[in-house]
Amino acid sequence: MFGSRLKHLRSKKKITQQELAELLNVSPSTIGMYEQGRRDPDTNTIKFLANYFNVSTDYLLGIVDDPDVIRVTGDQVPKELRNIGVEYLTLAKEMQDKEIPPEDIKKILDVLKKHT
């Protein structure tokens, strides 16, 4: 599962095994072995890849099937957004990724909560 997801994400980002290997400071053959399922990356490599491809480690590891599901810990969420509720967290994260200020995200989510 990991290997096919890594290959898909790498292809989608249009980078070669060589380019990814340079980012990870490993050989291109190591990337090839990851993609073929012949070798497993260490925890730090998985974290790096999840951040680089903007997916969750759970997606890379095959635990969830949605690459857009990103788990965010409390310290990564602006303080204005910490108490918005789990059901709005994904929406808030998407807006934050689009560089909408946290104060504006809070206002938008407050309006949505009033109308649901």
C-alpha cells in the first residue's frame, strides 16, 4: 500500500525518483525499493513524506483512503480555531491552506454553525 501511494504522489507532483531521493538524502534505488514494497522507510521519512506531499501519515500507511484527510494537533491550529469542533476542522484546514486569516475562518464557521 505504502509503495503504490508513494509512487502515485510522486508522479502527481511530477518529480523523479532521483529528485525525491535527493530530498531524503537517500539513493534513487531506495526510493525504487520503497515503491516496490521491498523496503520500508523509517518513521522520520514517513513524516517527511507526509508533510512534503501534504497528506496524512495515515494515508501513506494505508489506514485511511482519503489523501486530503490531514490530522492536525492542537498546537498546529491557530488559537482562534481551537474550539470550533471536529466537524469543521477539515474545512478550517482547507481555508487555512488558502491563507484565509484565522479570524475570517472563525467568522465563516460561526455563520455555518448558526445555519445547520
